[in-house]
Amino acid sequence: MIKTQEEISQEIIKKTSTAIPQITNYRTGGVFRTFIEVVASFLEKFYKELDELLPNRFLQTATGEYLDLKAEELSLTRLPATKTRGYVLVSRGSTNSAVTIPKDKIIATKPNSRGVMLRYKVVGDVVLQENEITRSVLVEAEKEGALYNVVGGQITELITPIVGINTLTNNSSWIVGMGRDIESDASLRSRCMALWAGLSGANKNAYISWAKSVEGIGDVRVISTARGLGTVDVICIGKDNVQANAELLEKVKNVLDERKPISTNVEVKAPIEVFLSINLTVAMNPTIDLNRQVIEEAIQRYFSTLGIGMDFEPSALASMVFEVRGVKSAVINTPISTKITELQIARLGTIALELKSSLEK
């Protein structure tokens, strides 16, 4: 525990009064007291900086800029924040003439439970020819961050009108460039530790470090001798639990092929998606206006926490739903606890939700 300036001052006064009894005036504002307080202030600052520097000398405890410096020693850098990019499908009812969708037109998600809309800009001019009813349009998030990696069916709003366009939406695989928050200390430290562990050879930690060096990769599982001796399967998902596409997996494969032992056969795969249909009953406080969207968002948040090989636990889902303001109880009717193998990942299928008042029996 770091001592305060006052505590240090009192210690100096105590020692000085014993060593130099001739000095008796330690009153505030006096010459000796002022000198002691200046020294104590310097010592307090020195101890605080020392307390900060010591843990930041080690990879396991370094944070912030100090962790960046430790990562540089391993030729790693913190992954920057990026903007989500993807294609939305615009539609119209009439095909009498060509329609231009200008660059920088603003579209957005439908409002969430807090009334927040996420906005995206059209990347470049797009023309629907006279005979086209629908067209894919490349858009980019207004700001950096994983928040903009929304699920399918969420982008539906035209903030700046586009003459001739009636509707728009995004499908489940609309993203071509994942949005990402700036890499956290925990993530950067994990990559550094994995690289350290892998420096001695191509063990699991090495494969994890190599795979995560590819931009857009999130969780990674390594299965040794997956298909027999000398084989390794590397299971990858994208950032924020998004399923990795073929292009991303190919990038990982190329990186691993450059670094793996010559005799090792490596396959890079996305996990097999296991879609679970959720049937639940939620009792709510009758005095609070609670709609289905809020509950469904809580269910989606739970599934976003399930990584590769993580089992579905009804009690954990019920606990997350119960955190929603106004919910008095949550019962997951189906499915029961579901085992997920290390080659699989649990995904949200359909939701059957019964809402009732907590006063009902």
C-alpha cells in the first residue's frame, strides 16, 4: 500500500525530531515543515510511479501502453478498431426506369430497446437498371466497432430517402468486413502468451497464435491427431462469434501452411453450427411495459457468448433473461441442456416466447 504525502511527512518529522532535537518548529507554513512537505510530495509521486512500473515490466500484468511495448518485443501490435462493411439488399416495386442510389446515403437498423439506431453509409454510387427489382449495395458503418456487426434482418431504415426504393434489408451473411473494437488488453495479452508458449515448437498454442494473427479471426480451437497421427484440425470463428467464411479460412490456412512442420497435415474449418429452437415462458411485472424485442435481445446476447465447443445451459440463458428489468421469472421449456462437441458451435434458431403477468397463476 502506497503511503500518502501526509504519512510520509509525519515519518520524516518523527525521525528528524529524534536525530536533530534542536529543530522544534514543525508548524504548517514554517520553513522546515515546508521543506519536509516538498520532499514528501516527491517521494509520494516516486512510489506511485514505482508501483505502476513494477507490474508493467511483466507480460502477465502489463496494461495499456506498457503492454503494447511488451507486444512489440514479440513483433505483435494491438489490433485497431475497424468499421463493419457488408451488402444490403434494396428493392423497389416499379421497374419503369433506372434508379441511382448515391454514395453516402444513410441507412440504419431499426431502433433497439433503448431507441438507438446504428447508421451506415452507401460506399459508392449504385444504379438499378430499368429491369432490376433488387440490387445488393455495399455499405459501411458510420463508426468503428463490433456493435455494427448486426444479425440479419436488422438494417431496414432509410434515413435519407432514395427516390424509387421501397425496402431494404440485410441477410444473415451480409458482412464482408467485420467491424471490430480496438483490441482489449486481455486479447493482446492472450496472443502474446500464446506466441511465447509456441516459440518452442508447433504446439497448440502456436497454432492458436498463428490463426489469431489473421485479421477477423476470433476464437480458435486446435484438435491434434484429429484425423490420425500427424494431422491437426484448426477450428475458427470470426470476431464476435460470426461464422468464418471460406475466404477468411483460406487466409488462416495460408498462414499455417507457411509455419507448420513439413510433415503435418493441417485442415482449417469453421465449426458446425447447431441451431437450437428456444421455447420459454417469461413472467413479467404488470406495472412495467415489457415487449418481446427486449427479451429476444437478451437471448441473442446469451448465444453471442457461446464459443466453439461450449454447451447450451438453460439455467444460464434463464439467468440472462431474468436480468431484464421487469422480468420476474424465466423458464426455458426446451431444449434441455445440450452437449456441443469441440467441432460445433451453438447458434440461435427460432424463438417461441410466451409472455404472461406475474399475477397470473
